[in-house]
Amino acid sequence: MCLGIPARICALRVDNPKLAQVEWWPAAGLSMESALAAHDKDHATMVEINLSTVLDDATPPHSLIGCWVITHLGFAIRVVDEQEAALIGSLLAQLAEARQAPATVKSTSVQSALEADPQTSLASGGCHA
């Protein structure tokens, strides 16, 4: 199973503005082991990702600073708003909790959250500073 992790774009590399430093959504419960692109154990949730998949002529790199993106394998795959990032981060945290719970008491909170909001969007939200 592949997961897209929400992250906020914090800064761009000066030598290559298509590479950004991001901070993952804290509620996602990510560890250093899951931070494939991380280089600094003191900042385990800070990683560098490639923005080229979400950039075009109308979206220069600097316009994405402060925006939320969904990341996968070191790439930003979609720009989202903070509300969607929070929802996805919360669902990932619930999945992590459910995975650690005994099989007989696993929560259905992820399914309940999706049923409560069937319009949960996977569509791109706009975020241009």
C-alpha cells in the first residue's frame, strides 16, 4: 500500500528551487525510519522533496512556500489546503493506532470519519501565496 503524507513547504533550496524543505503533518506519527529523504536525525520530520510534479508556468516554486502538499517517495504529488492536510494526517494517525491495537478491539474510526464526510476530497486545492 502506498501512502501520501501531508507536508507544509517551509523553504526552497537556493541552488535548486524545485527542491523544498518540508515539515510533515505532526499528527501523522511519522518516525525517522519512515522519513526516506531525511538527513538530520535532530529534525526527523523535516525532509527535502521535489516539487517538479506540482509546478507549471502559473505556479512558480516561491508561490508554494507555506502551502500544504501530499508527498510520496520524495515528491510533492498534489497541492492541498490545510483542512485536507489535517484530515489526511488525522486518518493516518488513526490507521497507526488501529494497527497497534489488538485485532479484537481495532477501531472503525477511519471508516466512521469517511462515512461522516463522504465528500472527502482527493481533488487538488489551490494555495498560492
